[in-house]
Amino acid sequence: MAVVLLAASTSMFAADAGAGKDVYLKKCKACHAEDGHGNEGMAKALKTTITPLDSDAVQSKSDADLKTTITEGKGKMKPVTGLSDAEIANVIAYVRGFKKK
């Protein structure tokens, strides 16, 4: 008899950063800019700062924390709606690609 153990937080399929880019460009780019450093005009209009996505403050967050920020919003960032769990995972994979090297 074989026993298979799967971690509850892992998916059977890896997230797709390429697909995440498409979602990011449609849903996130307006505020976070294409390069992830933040749209200064949007930040000024909202009277806030937008933390660069390659920063330690963002990259040190767990995937679960990033998912919460995406789905519930944070500060002046409103929740992003209309995304499936797979799309959220893909966006997170794409954002991980901004990590400083």
C-alpha cells in the first residue's frame, strides 16, 4: 500500500508567471506600473506611496500574505476582483520575478 502526502498549501500545478504577466498588465499596471516600481501619477492622485514590488517589504511576504493583499486590498489599494485562485497564483509568481537580484 502506497501513501501519498501532499502539503495543504501546495497546488498540483505550478503557477505560471507568463500568464500572471497578462493578468498583471490588465489589473495591476495602472497603479504598480509595468516595471513594478509604482505609477507616480497614480500615487500622487491617491496621496499615497506605492511600494516597489521588487522591495524587501513586498518580496519578504508569504504568498498567502500577497494573496490577502490582492483579494482584500491594503491601505488605499482596493481589492482586485474577478480573479480566480489560479490567476492570483500566477500574478504572485510574476511579482516574484521582480525580486532584486
